Amino acid sequence: MEDDDPVASGSEYESEDVKLSEPSKTAVYNEDGLLDKLGDISWPENVDFQHKLSVDIDQEQELDVNDDLTRELAFYTQALEGARQAFMKFQSKGLPFLRPSDYYAEMVKSDAHMEKVKGRLLAEKRKIEEAEERRKARENKKLAKEIQVQKQKERAKQKKEEIESVKNWRKQRKQSGFAGGDKDGDFSLAFEDGKSFERSSKKRPGVAPGDRSGGKAKQGGGKGKKGFDKKRKDRDYRDSKFGFGGKKGLKKQNTSETTNDFRAFNKSNFRMQKKQKV
């Protein structure tokens, strides 16, 4: 049966228009009465701005409401201009409109939850800093290793050049046959600073040849002089106190002279001690 076909019945419902409810025949459109009521409930014209807090923005040009980007840009421009005008009005009237520094509003998230979030952020920041420090340490270690290798190469090169220089010097001396001793030998080999070897002919007065102390050993000076003077003083003090040898013991033994010497004896002290005993 055609009436039982669900597809046909659905198409019939879609093609039908939805009928709106007709206005009541007793309804009255009283425009003057509506305007009077609007005037009763609307703000007076001479009311101050801080009571109604409304700002009117005039749109200079028409916009295409179907263009999403243009429409949203118009909303943004109107909101920005309204905030600017309200800011100027509040400042001109000297009214406070900013939140106080000691104002604390109730947060949507609890303190425990925010503490967890803060701890997680700090942990992530600490991990990033540690990773950055490890990266810098690796780079510094790599750079230090490269510098060390470069220095080792330079030292090896310098050592090789010095060895070659000594070999050439020996070869030249061997070829000359050591004629005339060291004076006539060939010492014109250039060293690191570019100067050839020259033996100094200056002699210091009071210094023997080969004396590396500069004559201080002969004079008795140098580092050990102070210690030597101290030992000498200690020896002189002991000699003045104990003598230069001889009989060491029995220094406190009585003799005939000390036995007959009663200068340190006091009779009054002896009598007082005797009375106390009695």
C-alpha cells in the first residue's frame, strides 16, 4: 500500500509548512501607551554616568553581518572604544574604578589544587634548568677536551722541534770536530727567541766559578744563617748556666760552709712552731 510507505510519508511531512498561531483578535496595539511606559521605566537624561554605567558607540559605516571576521572586528572595536570612554569619564569625575591591591576574590580552583599546579610547574621548570645545565656541562667538557688536545699537539710539536734543534746542533759540532774546544765551536744555532747562544763573559766579584749560591755559601749567609745564630745563642745560655763540663752531679749537696751558715735560720719562727706543738 502506498500510504504505508515511510519514505513517502516523510517527504509529505517535510513539504508541509509549519503553521504559526494567529494573533488574538482581541489584542490591541497601543503604540502611545507603550512609549509612555518606556518613558516611565527608562533612565532620566540628566542622570550621572556612575549610576547607569552605559556607553553608546555610533557605528559610522554599515557592515556585512554575514562576514564573520568583519563582524568580530566591529565587536572588538566597539568594546575597546567603550572602555576608553568609560576610563576617561571615571578619571574626569575622580571615581575609583580599579581593583584595590589588597582585594582577594574567591577563586574557582581551591588552594590545594593551585598548590599542585604550582608544584608541577616548578618541577617542570627545574627539569628544564637541569637539562640546560647538563647540556652546558657537556659543551664545556667537549670544548675543554678540544683545548687540551690542541695544547698536547702544540707541546708535541714544540718538543719535536727542540729535539730536532739539538740534533742539528750536535751534528754541526760533530762536523766541526770540536776544534778549539767550546770557544771555537759553532754555537750560532738559533733557539726559540731567534737568538744564538752566547756565553757570558761577566764575572761577579767574590763569587768563585761554579758557585751556584752566588757567594752566600762562602760568607755563611743564606737560608741557614738564622737557624745557626739561634743554636749559637742556646749553646751560650747553656754554657753560662751549667758550665763547660766537669762534675755534673752533687751540685745541691751540703758542704762545710753551707752547714755552718745560719743566715737563713729565724729563731722566732722556731719558737712559734714549738708553742703550737705544745
